Amino acid sequence: MVEQARPDATLWLEATSGTEASFGVVYDRYRARIFRKAYARVQNVADAEDIVALVFLEAWRRRADVRLVDGSLLPWLLVVTGNVTSNRERSLRRYRRLLAKVPPASHVPDPSVEIAERIDGERMSHALRAAIARLSATDQRLVDLCLVEQLPMATVASVLDLPIGTVKSRLSRARTRLQGYLRAEGIGATAALGLDDVGVQG
């Protein structure tokens, strides 16, 4: 059987039993998807590559806890990607706060202006990230997996270990909050993420 056609469950069982080649197949299968997910958040190739490495390191470290949903490792890996990225962003914010406390040399322009401009980027994406950050951690995961990744709600409910009714109700409330946050910033919700009419799979 061609390696790429083998099911995730088989590959992961072999990988956790010591078959390095099977872990390599899993890595090759999902590396690009994890990279795209990370890059969408950090907007930096090197940082996104670092996150990919951390995600698969975490998958190996927590290999006994990995959960397959409908035979796929991808939903679990996407949740880990979100967690790793959030932890990395928190560390970066702490670093910037410490850096901001160091007075710049009088003859050197303050680098914080350039850094802030680079981080802010496009106003719409910045406003959307800020709006999502105001949601609870669970609601952030729901928005990420259901609206951004377009995973079926049943899959999201399974990987997050939540009743599907809870996923539906929380996602509905999260969408309403995001619409309010974005409109307060003068940005249409539909333009930002299609929040008004995005089709979430059941």
C-alpha cells in the first residue's frame, strides 16, 4: 500500500511503537496545513516553521493523549497549533514589554515604532485578531476551527470534547460578539471573516 494512502490511526500506532518512518509520513501529510495555519497568525515564514516544529514535538511528547477524530489527526493538530501559537505570542508580548522599558539611545530612533507598524499590518486583520482575542479561550478555538478552518461542528465537538449543542450555541454567541466588536471599529463583519453569511458545516 502506498504510504500516503495509509490511515492516520495505523501510522500513529506504528509511530508510537517506535517506527520513525510512520511519524515522518504523518509529518509530511500535515506539515503544509499546519504551516499555513501558523503563518496566518504570525505572518512570518521563520516563526511559522518554528511553530510547525513545536506542534509535532508536542504531538510526540503527548503521544498518549493524541485524539483521532473520524480517523484523522488533523483536528487535534490544529488545536495544538492554536495553543502553541498563543503561547508564543504571549512570550513575545512579554519580551516587548521588557524591551519597551529599556530607554533607547538618544542618537538611535526608537525601534518600537517600526515594530508596531510591522505587527499591526493591515487594519482589518489586526482588528479581527483583536476582536477574537476578546473572546474566551474556548470560543477562540471554536471560531478558529469552525469559521477559519471550516471544520464540521461535529468534528470540533469531538476534538474539544464538547456536546455539539454547546458548540452551536457558543459559536452563535461568539459570532454575534465578533460582529459587534468589528462594527465598533468601523469594519464590516462580512468583509473581515464572512461572519454574517459564512457556511459552517454541521
